[in-house]
Amino acid sequence: MASLSERADALEHDMAMELERKVAEIQPIRSALYVSGEYDPASPRHDLFDALAAGKRFLMGPDPRIPAMPARPTLQDFFRMRFGNTQHVLQSAKLARDAGHEDKIVLACLLHDISVSGFINGDHGYWAAALVEPYVDEEVSWAIRAHQVLRFFPDPDVGYEYPEAYIKYFGPDFTPEPYVHEAYKLFKAHKYYMTGRLITMNDHYAFDPNVRVELEEFEDLIARNFRQPEEGLGFDHSPSAHMWRTISMPTRAL
């Protein structure tokens, strides 16, 4: 008679073998964006062609190697199951909340880097704003978009200095592209400027390895200020639904 531990080990082995079987039959597909830098995306090479050559089928749904999302996923589900390195935005939101800022500032801090956490790094403020625009107030999405640009420009009137970390990360001679300077002039004159600036004020300080913030601390905030679609993020036919589906199923072929 197998012990409980032996039965658990056998079950885990069977599950692992079943996963291997599923993955062996199909080919998860990475789009050109994900392979750029590994090889020239303009070359004939592509995961689709590799799959055809290997006699595999294309993956046209959820990837069995990552946790399955609920049928009607919420923002919290994406935080827990698709976003990585969320401590930064959670710490940013906590800093804003502890400073006494209103809900819209705290929410903007909570969401400002979700593109980096789960989607695309480049132009992350613009992508994050596009992700949440259908579900938050205009001021929140505007501020998220603007913070990407504003973080490069000091504002002595509110005590914001160019982050020393950027000198380390990007080099002392780094200068943002011309479009960033052009956007800054527009954002600086906007009525929501200070909302975007407050994200930067609660942003680059929020990398404390000794602080642990839990998403549950912001459940009420999300419930009050984020319009969760009844159908689930990705299935409500909003202008950004396709982006949420891509995060949910990142290796789907088409």
C-alpha cells in the first residue's frame, strides 16, 4: 500500500507527464516582438515555420505551461497570475496612500507600470494607459501615460529631482529622444500635470527590498475606482480587450 507521500509524488509525476504530452503536441508561438534581439525578425525564421517543420500544431488558446486564468478574469487575477515584479507598483501605491493622497493618485500609482509587469517595456506609460483607459477615470489614465515622460524632468517646485538611479541605469550622458522632450512641453501645460507628477514622486523611491505590500490592501480601492467588466478583462469588447487577451494567452499563434 503506497503511503500518502508516495501517492502525492505519483500524482505530481503523472501531472508533469501530462503537461509534457500536451506541450509536445503543440507549438507555443512567440511573435516577432518577443524574438527581436535573439534573431532578426525580418529573417525567414519564425516560430510558426519551426512548428510546421516539426509537424506540430499551433497553440491557439491558453498555454498549458502557465496557470489557467478564470473564465472572467479580474484585474486582481492578472496581478496574481500574469504580472511579475508587482512589489514596485504596490509599494508606490502604499507610499501615495500613506502620504494621504486621494484614491485617483493611489490607483494611478498602483497601475502605472503594469505594462512592464505583464506586457511591454518600451513606452510603458503609453501602453499601461491604453490598457486601463476604458476602466478608470480620464485623469488616471492620462497621468499613467504622462509619468513615463515626466520622470526624466526635474520639478524643483515640488522637490522632484532627476533620479540618481537613472544615471546608473542609463549612463550620465543619456538624453531622452526628441519626442520625449516634445511630449514634456505638452504634459507640463496640461490640467492634469500634477497628477502625473505625483506618480513620479511615488515611483523611483519604491524599490525597498525590506518592504512587502500585499494586493489585498487595495481591494477596496480597486472596487471603488476600477470598472471591472462583467464579462472579464479581455472579453468585454473594449478598445483594450485584445491587449488583456494577449497578456492572458501570450503564446497563442494568431
